[in-house]
Amino acid sequence: MTLDAPPGTRPPRLRALIDNVERVIFGKSEAVTLCAVGLLAEGHVLLEDVPGTGKTTLARALARSVDVRFRRIQFTSDLLPADVLGVSLPGEHGRLEFREGPIFGNVVLADELNRTTPRTQSALLECMNERRVSIDGEVRELSRPFLVLATQNPLEFEGTYPLPESQLDRFLLRVRLGHPAREDERRVLESRLGGDPLDALEPVMTRAELLDEIERSRAVRVDGALLDYVLDFVAATRDPRRFALGASPRAALGWTRAARALAWIEGRDYCEPDDFKRLALAALAHRVVPASGTIDDFSARAEELLAELLDTVPVPV
């Protein structure tokens, strides 16, 4: 497929999507773009930062910008897997009838995912990896698109459970928002003097249009030299002198898928090395474990090691 707009120009529907989200999220264009990458690549996104930085607002704004079924799950310590997936209850004539849980949506906000127990966290594994739910011996497919936008607080906060490596590996990208710059924070304050601007946000893309953009992004070309770069980079993360756990083949596949989505968002039907470099930390830092350091600084150490690899692993010209 070819671009409907001049090369280097964002496709109109994706430009409208990102602009719509940025009507309520100020000064975080990179975070908004990364969430759009996740939506386009059909990969789940983990939003991580301290409370009050706009994680939930960003997730809700993205969901409201596309005319799809949105569901929100507030994760707490007493939430059970059945509260997420659904449950079979007696119906007419005493027959069991399945009642869908909130996971049966197109965009699912898993709010404060690390406040629930590992048992309930693990209920999401099959959904996120295979887009289906197995309950009572039956397999129920989840409709496309299916995107989990999860938020989590840093681990040092009370009442949090660290996500296991198997769960983290299901997330295509991890995005951090951080505190806004002073001028952007002022815009936040001013925009909410008359109410929540999120309430006025309308969809700018239909489900069919989104699925069409997803198919277009899948046609983005990736040169063989770039695939070799991905393999060299991933192999470097498996050096036991630096990493206790390296990037998995799933990570390499996800990184490549995300790069194709980013290239399409930026108005190209081919990938460039900068697409991969721009996404490296977001796509890989949560999937690797440094060989040294304390658990409190694993995340920062992982990003530091990956940044070093970005400077040392040769990039195809």
C-alpha cells in the first residue's frame, strides 16, 4: 500500500487521532505518539509513573478518539480473575450462561495493574498474548482491535505487586510521562477551569478506519540490513556480563512491529534506522534485567545499558 499523503506527511486519519489526544494531554507528544504506535501495531502499552501525572487521562483520551468499545478495570488487591474475564451464572431453565467480563472490549484500561495480586495479573496473560479467553473449557475470541493500556505506580509505593517478567514481556511498549514543564502544567490548570476537557472529546476515527490503518502499517517495508541490526542488538542484550535476562524473540518481533507502525505514523512506507533507535528504550527496557544493581534501580540501569548499546551496535547505512 502507498501513502495517501505526500511522503513524510502523517496520514490524515492518524494526524487527526494524535491531534485529538493532544487536546487534553499537553507537552507529551512523544508519549502520545508511542501510545498511537501501540494502537496501530496492536501491541499493549504500559504507562508507568507516579500518581497524578496523567496516565489514566492519556489512556481515556486515546480510547475516546476511536469509535470502539472501551472498558475500564480498576485493579485492587481483592479483584478476582472472574471479575476481569467473566463468569458463568445460572440462567433460564437452570442452564449456565456466560457473562462477559470487562476484558471483552477493544481498548481496555487496566488501571493500577500492579495493585492487584499475581493471581489476577496472570489472568491477563492469555488475553494479551493470544487475544482470547479460555473459561469453562471454551475458548472465546476477543474482537480486533484489542489493546490493553495498563497503568502502574512505581514499585516503592505501598500496596504494589511487581509484574513478573512473563507479564512485562506481553507489553509492546512501556511509556513514562513524567511531570509536565511549567508552561504545560499551566495549560492543564487553565483547561480545567471550566470542567474536564476529556468530556468534550469526540471520536475522530471509526473501528473500520483503524483496522485499515493497521493493515497499511503492516505493509511497511523493513530492509534486511535493519533486521540484522535488530538481531545484533538483541544478541548484545544477552551478554551475561551485562544482563541477567536478555530480550526475547518476542521482544525482537514487537520492536520490529512497533518500528513499522512508527514509520507509517511519520508518513513513510519504509523503516529507517532511527525508527528502531527511537523505540529501543520503550520497547526493550522493561524486558531486560541488568546483571548488577538493586531492584530499586533495575529500570534506570536497564535504560542506561541499552543507551550504551545504541551507541556501540553498528547501525546499517
